[in-house]
Amino acid sequence: MKNQLIIIILILFGVLPSCKKDDASTIFYWDETGCADPWKQNSDDTEEKRKVEIKRYLENRNVNVKNIEFEFDQAKQQFCYACNCTTGRVIVVKVAGSDEQLMKKLNFYQ
């Protein structure tokens, strides 16, 4: 019985370290502009279509995208028609923690 217990403990210690741990997620933000964002966009796009374009843009740059959401911040809304004017829509992107430096290089902020 004692030998079986030792064998079970050894097996557990051998199996547990091999379990893959989930990569911690990190949240990044992007202030949407009228037409200066780096991904394909159209003012008539639905949120779902915007998510697809943003995800495609990031995945083409080897970012592991976990989720994309939108928030609205009235303080960031600019009432002008220049491409670089912000719309007030804030894009919230959840990515793998290992992609933090890459997201910063792509000008997303935390």
C-alpha cells in the first residue's frame, strides 16, 4: 500500500508540471478615428464587421486576440470631419499577455 501511494504521488508530480498554464490576458485600448485607423473601415460598418476587420489586422501582425468590445467615451468625441478626429468610440481588445509589447508597438494603450 505504501508503495502504491509513493507511485501515485510520483505520477502526480510528473503530470502536474506538464499541464499548460493559460497565458494571462491583457486589455488594450484604441481611440477610433473617423478614417485614420490602420484597418479597413467604413462609417456604415456594423460593430461585428468592425470587430472582424480589427481582429484580421491584429492577427496578421501575430497578435493573439481573445476578445474585442466597444465602449463610448463622450470626452473623446471630437466634432470634426478630419480623418484623425476621434469618434468617441473606444475599442477594447483583450489579448494574450505575451503580446503586450507588440500591442504597444501598434500604438494601442493600456
